[in-house]
Amino acid sequence: MPKVAPSILAADFAKLKEEIDSIQNADYLHFDVMDGMFVENISFGLPVLESVRKVTGMVLDVHLMIASPARYTARFAKAGADIINFHIEAETEQNIKNAITELHGMGKKAGLTIKPNTPVEVLLPYIDILDLILVMTVEPGYGGQKFKSEMLEKVTQLRKIIDVKKLNCEIEVDGGINIETAKQCVNAGADVLVAGVDIFKAPSRAEHIKSLQNLRP
Ligand code: DX5
Ligand code: ZN
């Protein structure tokens, strides 16, 4: 049963509490942080996360699309994130390892994210200590883009590695996810489906989340 992580980037921020209440049956709440440097767009950051933490007990899955993310991983953890994902392209090997160790020491989950042009192999030095790998299925920066089906091969590759090594590492996909593309991702071995526009524009968000959770390989 795949987990579903609605991306509140697609929510109406003027009524964020109601928007969060409307996706309560989801598994994680996906929180996209953009700095206008690592990606062109700017979204929201620490103060918004602190406010969200106060109004929900949901698992907060933070996706940092920021330059030199290790500067901020502990601060997002303190602000209430449960899972902190950051981009492997944005950090040095030493900083990545230190940040993962620090997050684990704080009782948090750590994830690494790869952009569409980044191969799976770069994750190998960290894979044994990761709780989650986020495979971007669009270029990071904006919601509502078209799913890149070439990314499915990466999910298949990762599924094999994780199963062979018997690791407790979830594979999450993010970008252009709808029922059709979600099915393909689940077939390839994805554990967590992030979806923004597809969930927030659905007539019944709760029903739509259920349909995604009910997909089977
Ligand atoms: C894109 C973000 C995504 C985005 C997904 O950079 O990481 O989480 O919100 O949006 P949809 O599902 O609309 O493609
Ligand atoms: Zn995201």
C-alpha cells in the first residue's frame, strides 16, 4: 500500500489550516522549501513550518530545494519536520554525512533527493543510512508540471538495490503524479507518492488520497 504525501505547495495559503484539515487521511504532509537560488522559485520556510506544526499531528515531510542545505537541516528539524529531504546536488559528501548523522541524533528521518539528470549511483555512498530517497519526476521548482516517465527506470533500479540489501529506505516520487503516473511509479517500486495539483484540485481530496493509497503493483 503506497503512502501518499500531498504537497501543500498546491494549497491556498490564505486558509492553510482548512487545507491541511482536508488532507488528514494522507500519510505525510509534503512541505516544499524553495530559496530562489537552488531553484528559481521562492516558496516558504521556517516560520510557516512552525505554524503548520502547531495545527497538525501529520508526519511533516520537508523537501529542501535550497543551496547548501546542511546549513538548515537541524533548524528545520527543530521547527517540527519529521523527515528532512535535501538535494544531493547541493552539498558536499562530508556535509551530507554530517547532516544525516545529526538528524538521526535528533530522532529525525533523513532523505536525499535527486534531480532528473542525477543518476542513482551517486546515492550509493549514503544508501545504508538513509530513511528515504526522493526521486524527482520533474525538474524541481514548480508544481503542475508533466511527469517524466524516463525516471521510472531509476525507481526500478533503486527498488532492486534496496531489496537486495534489505534496507529500510523508502522510495518517494515527486512531480506530475496523478492516478495514471502513480500506477506506473507503484509498479516500478515506489513507496511514497507526492502529489500537489492532482490532490488539491480533486472534487473530494479524501477520496482521491484513498484511491492513490489503494494502488497495487
Ligand atoms: C516541485 C515540488 C513538488 C510539487 C509537486 O518542485 O517538489 O513537490 O509540489 O507538484 P505536482 O504534484 O503538482 O507536480
Ligand atoms: Zn517536493
